[in-house]
Amino acid sequence: MTVTDAATGSAGTTETTEPAGTGGRWASEALRRADPQLADLLAAEAERRAESIQLLAGENLTSAAVLAALTGPLIDKYAEGYPGRRHHTGCALADAAELLAVDRARALFAAPHANVQPRSATSAMLAAYAALLRPGDTVLAMSLEHGGHLSCGSRANFSGRWFEFVGYGVRREDGLIDLDEVRALARLHRPKAIVAGSISHPRHPDWAAFREIADEADAFLIASAAQTTGLVAAGLAPSPVPYADVTVAATHKLLRGPRGGLLLSTAELAERIDRAVFPFSQGGAAMNEVAGKAVALAEAATPAYRAYAERTVAGARVLAKGLAEAGMRPLTGGTDTHLVTADVSPLGVSGAEAERRCAAAGVLLGKCAVPYDPAPPAETSGIRLGTGTVTSQGMGEAELAEIAGLIGRLLTGGTDVRIGARVRELARAFAGRR
Ligand SMILES: *Cc1c(COP(=O)(O)O)cnc(C)c1O
């Protein structure tokens, strides 16, 4: 009991000061009674969030409905296999929930086939490769230095160990993908698969051009679309689904669903994709996550979600413009997405230093390598920001313009306590919105 009180005190939080919709979402009496230590950690985490402006590109806020599905009774169900062909009994209702999720995913993305079981986008990438490739095959993907994800050939990841990756990049002049280079590399290396998509590049891939290059090389086309899944769902990004053999999506980023992956494919590849998830790379599905995905997919089909997605892009454009005015260099000069990646070296700071200074003032963003980055990977020259969370909280263009100015002041040496106070004030004002 005293431990609990001490921990609560040290976190500077009491239950009455927790804003509704943040701390309140996690305030389970059962947890507090059973494990006050962990309950305090969660309360402090909610408090941390309520006090900071969250601009990490991959995060968002799940709705109360998604949370309810995640903690619902399917959390305890074992369901290996697929609807109608499970290895466990008692799955009729789990089957119905999974079919709902699958049908909603297929409808939302106009995809012939959907698999909703991958536990993460990385495990979905593993399944995509497993369905199409053999160890030792060559894969052409965006190089990690230019914005490819770890699953696009990092030596620290299965992808870089099991396949031969060739990387393409962006042009030095305009920061855009050089499709002539992609084509030349495809002709030279004859890859078995070509991957398009990035974690930090703020423009949409030209899916038709990638398809053409893949066809010419007789390669599969894999869309690595986790970052922009929500924009595709809302019709604000060109869909890879008509062009790619397999599309790898994420349900926890802009889509605002549970942490997890989603695979979309052609009808021909349906069996191979399903077998590559279970039994090849996963065991029983997390049926509560599948249920949560079903809810998020239904939410993403609404006009309200489309309006939300539009605001994320409008906000990101304002943010990019504000960062440029403050002396930073947004890659490609702006954004078509919820993402902004900016070179901060013109201000004389590294990406890591920028991340530290902003975090100290309550602005959470990530350091990020920029193409042709002269700085070591642990330092980097850039920062990456996303507007998913703040837009879910109701912040708009006015707030994002102000935030860009605050970041500019922090990176040009501003240590004024008033910056931190203003960040907390803004964060608090919007903390309870979702
Ligand atoms: C976020 C992301 C991933 C990784 O997602 P996890 O669910 O964390 O594994 C992979 N690829 C891209 C393009 C991403 O944006």
C-alpha cells in the first residue's frame, strides 16, 4: 500500500487529475487491486501522454470501440487455422468475427483476398516473402538509408539474412524515387520480387510504374504500405492493391486499430499467403486483435474517418511549411501524407539532438536518417514526424503551425521554460479528445 502511494506520488499524479479519455481509459479497478505497481505505471504513462505532444509517425489513438473488442472475450480463444478449418473446437463465433474482419478488409481495399492474422507489419512482410520467395532469392527494395524498413534487407532482420537485397534510392536533386534507376537495377539483377513503400518517404509510389518494371523483370510486386494504410483506406492515396501481388498493411498506424498487420493479395495467391501466415510463420491467431481489426476496418469505411484522414494530410502540409519557415529542409519540399521528414542540419543540430531537445520540452518526434545522410545512423541529420495522433485528438492546422514554430525555437537554442509550459498547455487542452 505504501509502495503504491509512493509510486503515485513520485509520478505526480492522482486519479482526479487524469483527463477523461486518457488516464480514464486505463483506470481498471481490478488491475489497481491486483497489481497496484503496474496500475501506477499505466497511470503515469497516461499522464506522460497527456502532458506531451505526440508526433511519432507510427502511433495513433484507438477508439473506445476498438479497445472494447481488444479486451473482449475472444482474448481467451485459441483458434489455429482459418474460419471453417480450425485446429481447435468451439470456434464458430471466432470464425464469424474473423470473417467480418476479412470481408471488411476486402471491401475497404477492394482486394480479392485478405488475411487479418499477422501480429505486426513485420510478420506480414515475413509471410509475404515466405509466400513468394525461397531463401537466397534476390529482392529489389528501397534501401534502408533512403527510407526502407528493416524488413527490406537489414542484416539485423530475417530479410537481410535470408535474401539478397538490392537497394534503390531517391535522387539527390529532388528527393524523389528514381524510377529509371529502379528499372535499370531490375534489368541488371532480375529480382524475384520488387518492394515499393517506405517508412519515411512522404510521397506515394507510382504503383503503375512499379508494376510495369516488375512485369518486365518477371518479378512479384510487394507493396510495403504499412505507413499509409489509412490513407489508402480513405481514398487519399493511390491504392497499391490493383497493382501489387501482395500488399502489406498495418492496422495500428493511421488506421487507428489494434497493433497488427494485414495482408491483401490477388485471388491466385490466397492459399500461399494464408499458409505463409499459419502454419509457416505464426501459430494461433490473436482473436481479440482480429476482432479489434474488424471494428477499426468498419470505422475506417465511414465519412468521418475520411474527414479525419484529410485533416492528417492538411495538418502535415502545414507542419512541413512551418518547419521550412523555421529553417529546416522538408524532404521533397513537402508531403502528400501524414508524414513529414525534415533535414535539421541547416539549424546546426543532428537528428538525435533535435529529438532530445524536443522530448525535453514535451514534443515527441523521431530522429531519422535522410537520403545521402553524412551523419552516422545513431545521430542522423533528420527528424520524422506524423500528424496521426494529434489529429485524432482534434488538433488542426492552427495548432500544427504553432507546433512547427515551437520546434523551430527549440532547435535554434530556445530553452525558455515558456516553450515547455506552452507545450503542456496545448497537450492538456487536447488530451481528453479521444
Ligand atoms: C511501421 C512499418 C513497419 C513495421 O511495422 P510493425 O508492425 O512494427 O512490425 C514495416 N514497414 C513499414 C513500411 C512500416 O511503416
